[in-house]
Amino acid sequence: MNKNDGMNYAPQGKPNRVVEEGEFSFAAIGLDHGHIYAMCNGLLEAGGELVTVYDPDPEKVKAFIEKFPNTKAADSEEEVLSDPSIKLIAGASIPSMRCDLGLKVLDHGKHYFVDKPAFTTKEQLEAAKKKTEETGLRWGIYYSERLHVEGAVFAGQLIEEGAIGRVVQVIGTGPHRASPSARPEWFFDRNYVGGILCDIGSHQIEQFLYYTGAKDAKVLHSKVANYNFKDHPKFEDFGDATLVADNGATFYFRVDWLTPDGLGTWGDGRVTILGTDGYIEVRKYIDIAHKDSGDHVYLVNHEGEKHYECQGEIGYPFFGEFILDCLNGTENAMTQEHAFKAAELCIVAQNMAIQVETTDSITSK
């Protein structure tokens, strides 16, 4: 796991099998984003069996099989889709192409687990909603900055226990390192990625809905900018938004591609959760200038101040719960409504965003 490389950041947790060997076979199609490794790690640790992989790029397939040597390379996408033993397809293709693959996956009677953003347009989202209603199959979305962060998982447990009372506000920051020389051309084109609020903003909106228990929210304001990548005019390296939930909770978040090289990880992601009886701060990937480990949770309530180091202590329950949901027709890991609502709101935020006009000059007094 390379802490400096956000694109290929793949957390590994303690195995926690929820199924017997051979009970849940899955495959991977689409290796354009390195999150596919983390997605497969999580499913494997929960007892899934990764049997097949397909991507049109043989070099990507070769690297994937080196990481997962028990996996067989398929000759075509159709070979994977038509295999009756495979119950789920995990995919991390170019974002604008993820919906089309998902529609085919469900048409072949399989569940789909896709990297965020699952959709780049409202039309794609509506097609996915219709397909899940028709088939009854799951369209899971990998919102990794909550699902694959032990500190974020623990914060949810504290809220559920009533440690800070009713949640009334969330503030999220999701800075990322761009590493432009390592990125493919599509990464810099909003037509492929959907824009910064649609892409990495999706993590933020999902955690807001989850921590507040909201079913819906309204985007009050959003904006995007390109401050530092003028050679890529279709790229956005900054975005922020303000939302209010249907239960009255409010949210502000900021995402960017401006992480400096001096930081010991790919991004200093944080979330602060304010409740009526206290507050929680999660320092997800690093505690700067103090500890290079992540998963630090700070809790302040009427009982005092507490600091929890969660790395290696909490695990990643989503993956096992998601496998069981696929097998049993339940919705314990994440409801389909929640997954789609987070995706919808980030598209809304992106579409209504004000484009900030920027200059190269820095003014000081």
C-alpha cells in the first residue's frame, strides 16, 4: 500500500469471512483506476473468491494478476458476463463508461460493484435506477473515504451510540495529490470524470448523508476552479459546496488536487461532525507533524476529551455486509436509495457550480 499514491491506495484489513469457500465468486472488468485493487481486497477479505479479470489493456491485466495470482485472464468482456458461476462484477473503468458496463452486468443477472463516481450524468443515474428496479440486483458504489477508513467507520459507531447527540453539521475536506505525470489523459477532462464535485466530491456527500441520517438534501451553493493546471483547461483542481439535509443538518465540504509533495500521504482527508452534545474529528490518513499513521478519531463531549487510534482495530464491515446483501436480498451494508442519492447530489452540485475565474497573480499587502 503506497500512502503517497492516492490512485492506487488499497487498504488491507483483517480477513473476516462471511461466506464459505466458493460461495461468492466475483470478477473484475475495467482496470482504468487503481481503486479496483482496494475494492477486490475488501471483497476477498470478506470471503469472496476473485476468479476472473478482463480489460482490453493486457498490461493492466498482467499487473492485476501479479497482485491476485489466483485470478484467470478472460479473453473478452462477454466471457466474464456470461459465466453463470460469477455472482458480482467489480469495475473501475473510465468514469463516463461505468454506467454502460453496469447495465450490461445487471442484464446478465449479476450484481455490480463500481468505483465512484458511478455516474457522470443524470441520464446515466436514471438508467441505473430503472435497471435495479427491473432486476432486483444490487448496484453498489465504492465510497472509499468512509467505507475503507477505520476512523470513519468508528465515527459512525460513536454517533449511533449517541456519543455526540443529534448531528447538526458536518464539515468535510478531501484534498488529493494530483501526480500529473502518472495520470492518463482522461483524468484531466471533465467529460470523462464528471468534474471534481461529481468525482471526489461524491465521498463527501455520501458521508454527510450517512452521519446525519438524512434521506435527501438540497445543494445551496457550489463552485469549481482551475488554479494550478492551466495546461489542462478541462480540469478542475478545486471545488466546494454547501448543502442542507431534509432533517435540517447542514454541510460544507471542500475537495482539491493541490496536496503538496511534502505531505507524508496522498491527502490529509478530514471530517468534523458537530452534534448537540459534542463533536468528532476524524483525521483519516495522517495526523500531520505528529504521527504518520491514519485513522485518528478525536471525541469531545460532556464526559471529556478522548483520542482513539483506530488503525487495525475496527475493520471494514461494509464488504462482508455487501456480500450478504447480494446473496440474501437485504440492504444492511448500504441501501440502494442511499447509494444513488449521494451520486445524484454530487451531479447536482457539479451541474450548478459557479466557475471561478482565476488569474496567475498573487496579491499581498
